[in-house]
Amino acid sequence: MQGTTLEITTERSGQSRFTKLVSLQVLWSGVLEAPAEPAQSEEGTMAGSEGNKLWGGRFVGATDPVMEKFNASIAYDQRMWDADIKGSKAYVMALQKAGLVTQEEMDQIHDGLDKVFVEWSSGKFHIKPGDEDIHTANERRLKELIGEAAGKLHTGRSRNDQVVTDMRLWLRSGIDTLKGNAIELINTMVERAAVEIEILFPGYTHMQRAQPIRWSHWILSHAVALSRDVEQVEEIRRRVNVLPLGSGAIAGNPFNIDRELLRKELDFDGISINSMDATGQRDFVAEFLFWGSMCLTHLSKMAEDLILYSTKEFSFISLSDAYSTGSSLMPQKKNADSLELIRSKAGRVFGRCAGFLMTLKGLPSTYNKDLQEDKEAMFDVYDTVHAVLQVATGVISTLKVNQKDMEAALSSDMLATDLAYYLVRKGVPFREAHSCSGKAVYQAESKNIPLNQLTVEDLHSASPLFDSDVSSVWDYTSSVEQYSAPGGTARSSVTAQIEHMRAWLKAHRE
């Protein structure tokens, strides 16, 4: 690729002129590289002529092909074709009510848009040069189908309020899908917890064995986190479901458009209050990106636990072959790639969220073309979370629990807190009881024996209150059953959590 040499002359007061030669190199990728000779259309203008544009009247020359491709968003915003058609069908109804189009023209536009819908849904819609975005493409095709009446559709409407309406319609539907995915995963987890409630295994803090817990208790801890994600995305949906259409480019709509009619036709809950804010704000996108980040944080944490539990060092679970892969070199390997990818996708979504917030922070008020970056971030986070939720559901529903290995991993040192509670139940203040138990732990470590093999005489050196009934402490089932307060790991408490989550699922499915 050749550089271009420019001669730049600058002058400062009281100083002599000086000249610099600056070599500028075009660094666009091959996709954006301008051809040596501009491509000519039949009319003799550059490909992607101004004729299809929604803004071409003020401009005299043709757009540089590099700029055409740099500016265009049709490659990704075509995903909103359905939302764009819905918005246009509603808007022409408002135009007809305002007397700006006739009944016949409205019927023509509706019939034409129905045909455009069929072309998109059947995969027969043909994107042409000059279709810089989904709005341009749909209006261009509408004009080809019905003629000049199509030119009235954009009366009083700007792409500024059109695009944000399309985005809200698209994201509203996307949120419904993701909510359904999350609820399916939560349901799978809750029902698995109900079936496997009797299984005990080590609970960990700081990645160290802490206390015995129920396997179901662990499952439900992640199900509860996901339930918060569902509740949060329901709140976001309410804020997404506000109508911006009728706000124009910045100042509003001058034709007495019935925005209440638009709200009802498009099934929005409310109408935006301020046209400048309506067209320029993307809070709902940022909220969605942050929601995706939190949801995948929760799933990444669950995935990390399961990756560890699936290793030979733990052997608590075995993943289904359907959600595992092998090694190209080592035949014995069974890799938890499904879980590793879930863990990695969290970073991808974080990046989208942080990147978009950095775009927003430097903008002045109202619409700026920087906001074109909102759609790729929104689509990518949706696609990523959609895939992760489905894969996670598959993993949870098919993994095998190795109960014997889980229970074999329980060790008496995990009952050190129970040893302190033994003394508490005999009237010893907890801080003193904690110290006594710690002395017993040290004594067992010094003798290189398990904590439960200390004799009563050994324990007397820690506290004279230890007696023969201390043997009841060394029972893992009794240990978990003492945690019967709401939220605990006792069978009764876990059963209550399961029933709570079942009721929650019923309420949030409706």
C-alpha cells in the first residue's frame, strides 16, 4: 500500500516559515480500501449513489466509497428489519390520522410494507449499494414496490427517533427470549436440587474446605443469583418499553402526530417526555450491557466451581460428552470446554459494556453518529448471553454427580466449628469456645491425626468441658442438620428454598 506525501506549511508570528513533509498511510483493512477508480453506476455517478439516501439533497458530490462502507450499518442493523417495518406501519397510521396521507396512500404503504416483510422473512430481500442502514433499505424497497407514496412515510420522522424505536422494539423481544432462557436454567437447577437433596459434600471459602453442606444448597446458591438477574432484566424491560417515536430529530414533531396512537399500536407502556433526551439517550442499552455482565459473572462463577469439581483432583462431577471436548494430542483428556467458554464469554461481555460506556462519556447531548456503536454491542451481548444460558442449561441437566467421591472428601477438620458450638451449648462464650476448638485443631495437627481421633483426655487440654458425648460432633449429617434457620443447609431449610424457588418460577413465568 503506497503512502501519500503532503506538504504542510505553517507560519508563526515573528518566526520564519518552515515546511514539513508528512507521509500518511491509509490503514483501513481490505474491506474498506477504496478502489483505484470509482465504480460508476448507470447514471455515471459513484456506486452507492446519493439517490437512495435519506439525506442526499444538500450534497452535490458523491460519497467516497471508503466513507460509504465506514458509515454503513446495514451489515448488522438489518437484524431490526421486523421492528423497522412495525414502526413504519404504525407511523403511517398516525400520518393518516393527522391528514398527511390519505386512506388510499396508507393502504398502499401497508400493503407494500407487508410485501417487504415477506421478502425479509423468506430470505429474498436484496440489499443494494446505497442501502446504508435498515431504514434506507426498507424505504428504498417500498418505493420500488408502490411508487411515490412511499416518499410520504418519513414525513416528520427522523432516523434519530426511528432507530431508537427500532432498537427498543428489538431489545424488548430479545429480553423476553433471554428471560425465558434464564427461567429454563433456573428450573433445571431447582429440580435437580430437589432430586439430589441428600448428597453432602465440602463447602469451600477462600478455596479451602470450610463446612459440610448439601449439594442442593450449592445448586440453589447459583439459582438464586440467576433469579436476581431475571428480576433485574424485568426492570430493564420496563425502561426499554417507552416510546420515542414522534420525537423527530431533536425538536419534536410539528404535525400533531398522535403519539398515544403510536404507543398503543406498538404496545409500549409509556411515551418519552423530552424529544432531545428520547433521541440521544442510550441508558437502556448501557443497562442491558451491564445486566449481561452481571448475569455472566454469576454463570462464570458457577462454571469455575464446576470446572474444579470435574477435575481428577476433586472428581465430584463428570460432564456429559455432549458438553466436553478432547485433546488433539492426549487421548485421555476430557476437557470442560463448555464451562471454560462460559467463563471466557463473561470477559467478552464486560468489554462490550466498558467500551460502550467509554463511547457515551464523551458525547454532547442529543444524537451523534457515535451512537451507531450501540447496536453491535447490543446484538453481541444478546447473542452471547443467549448462547451461554442454553449451554449452561445443557451442562446442568446432563452432568453426573459422583456422590461417593463427594462424601469421601468430607473431613473431620471441617467440624471444628461444630466443636466450638458444642462448648457454646454448654454455656461457654463463643470467642472462648472458638479458641478452645483452635487449640484442639493445633493438637491434632501436631500429632498428625484427624481431629475426630483426639481422645476426650486430649480435648481436656483445650477445655475441661469436653466429655464423652463430644463423639456426637463427628457426624456430617448432624452437622448440616443444625443449620435449620431459613437459608441454611439443613434438609428442612433447603426444602423450603426449593419450594420458594418453585413459587418464584411460577410467578415469573406468567
